[in-house]
Amino acid sequence: MDTATGNLGIDTDILISGASIGGPALAYWLDRYGFNVTVVELAPRMRVGGQAVDVRGPALEVAERMGVLDGLRARQVQMRGMSMVDGDGTELFRTTERTITGGDIDSEDIEILRDDLSEVLAGAADDRVEYLFGDSITAVQEDEDGVLVTFRNHAPRRFHLVVGADGLHSNTRRLVFGPESDFIRHMGTYLSVWTVPNFLGLDRWQVFHQVPGGTWGGGVMSVRGNTECRVYLGFESAEPIEYDHRDAEAQKRLLAARLGGLGWEIPRLLEHMWTAEDFHLDSMAQIKMDSWSRGRVVLLGDAGYCASPLSGQGTTMAIAAAYILAGELKAAGGDHVVAFAAYEEALRKYVAQNQELAYTNKARVEAQAAAEMGADTELDTAVPDFQEAADIIGSLVLKDY
């Protein structure tokens, strides 16, 4: 064993499906421990776009151990504050203490664009990890010695283990565990994100508008030195909506039909939506599973236990879980049966707490909207308990592997 890197000197080939956040983080740690790592990603390159995400608590510690913490801080979103406006654009509230997307401005947490985070994490392993872009898994056939994986474009290959880090609509989960409908839990809202020019002239600022009587609306935040903005628009739907998750143009039409005619800058934001190449819309949903592994296949992050953006913890869970999964495989000498069981034991409680946090946050947003409509709502229900969230975020203690 290489005592400097922790390299086990073992020959275990591992395939990771998904190159967003959990996948590249896991690839780094597996490579560091001496595993041979391949990442397959459906996109033709590292995906661009996505919302600003938060690296908190244990994920900050993992980033420091990876040596990328300074790189993340160099790219973090710079915010001075935020405003809430009405349908005419009249400012109703402003603060320079916190923002909707990132929380307390003076926090040690790192708010960073999803694509910037992915790039930093993928770069941590230099060129030692093999990436297969523009491809996906079409079949997984396991035997006692490993897994034969069939790809859409590349020739079939054998691996010892397969990790599904391919998000809420995980292809790996569908192939190995069953249809998405068995595991997804819809939370009643949809969120869309895309990039627009900074036509409002925002200076490290974000502006949000909540539709009167509703719990969702939209907002914009300036990013990348105020050269552009990321847009967030959402709407409520008690029942899941059937649509093609790969068809961005159909999703744009869906959003326009839902939000057309609303006030503030929403019409202009929708105009820019039609030409946005990084548009993304999805359900606020969770994934609930009795087990995150089956044989030689294991799920990581949103693929196995999505908490939804309402928790604010998806990124932190993915990065911390990647560290734990790789560490347990190292500790078990590559024995996946032992490692997968230890991985679940280490994370089950933390995942459950963060999934519950999403419902708590949703209830508070709904209570606040009810209070604004004149309902008799308890103040402690309508106002977020930031200490409660901080206690949950910091409750995961990382082992040394």
C-alpha cells in the first residue's frame, strides 16, 4: 500500500454513470485509492448550466481533503444581498444579510454554479480517470466475477462494479432496480433554470417575485462577474406531469403555458428562455429506496436518495457520500458486499434527516404564503429555523480511511 496516497495496489475496474457532482467526486477518491475508474456521461461534454448549489458542512471537509477547497472558493457566487418585489416590480423587502439561494452571506458555506463545481471536481483527478462522453448504459448483466455492461455507442466492457450517479431520473436505477415510479415521490412543485443576459443590470444581487397566493414564482441572480444571470422559475402541480425529460423544447412550451401572463419580469425571462441552450426543468421530488445496492451495482446521490432542491442538501450529500462509498470500498479491500453495507449504515440516518428537512422547508413556505393571504399561521411555522437546518447539515461525522 502506498502510504502517501492510500493506494491499495488492487486491480478493480469500476464504472460510474454520471459526471455531474457525485460521479466526479467518487472518481477522484476511487482513483486515489488505486481503483481503475471509467465515467460514462450522456452529454457530449461536461454539462453546462444548472442552478447555484451549496457546498456545506461535511462536503467542505471532503473538498479540503481533495485539495479543491481553494478552487471552489475562487469560483463561488458573490452576492451582496437580495430583494423581493411585487408584480409591478416594486420592492417589498431587501436584505444584505442573506439570500434565498445561498443563505447567510457571511457563512462559511460555498455557493457555486453547478457546472463550475463539476469542472473543479472532475479536474481533481487530472487525466487519470477515463471519461466516455456522449454515451449511456443500455444493459447490465452480472455474474459471479463482475458485470458486463453494454453501451449505446461504445463496445461492451466488463467491470467489477457499477455505480449509478446519474441523478433523479437515473438510467442505472431503472435498468437494475426497476421503473422510476416505484421510487419517486413527487412534492407538488416544478423548478426550471436557465441562463440569460444580465438585462436588469444586477450587481451581485438577486431579485425574486412570489406569485400572490402561491408558494412559487421566480427570480434571477447575477453571476460570473455580473456578465449573466441564472433564472429560476417554478410552479405548483399537485399531480406529476407526464413529459419527456430529454425534450427541452417540450419543457419550454410547458413552462410558457403555466407562467404566461404573470407579472414582474417573467414575460421577458420567458422570451430569453426560447434560445437558452442550458434550459432545464424538473419536478421537486425525492427518491425513496429500501436498499441502494443490488449485487455489484450501487447508487450514489440523487439516483438513490434525492432529497430535492427544497432540502438545499443534494450537493452536500452527494460529495460526502462519494467520499464514504470510496472509503468503505478501500477499507473492505474492494469487497463490495461489505463496503455497500457499511456505506448505507453510515448514511441512512443523515439521508432521512435531510429528506425530512425538505418537507419542513416546504411547509414553512406554504405557511408563509398562507400568512400573507391573512390566514392565522403560527410565526414559528412560517419562519425558517436555520439552527435546525445547521444541526442536521453538520451531524454527519466523516471517518478517516
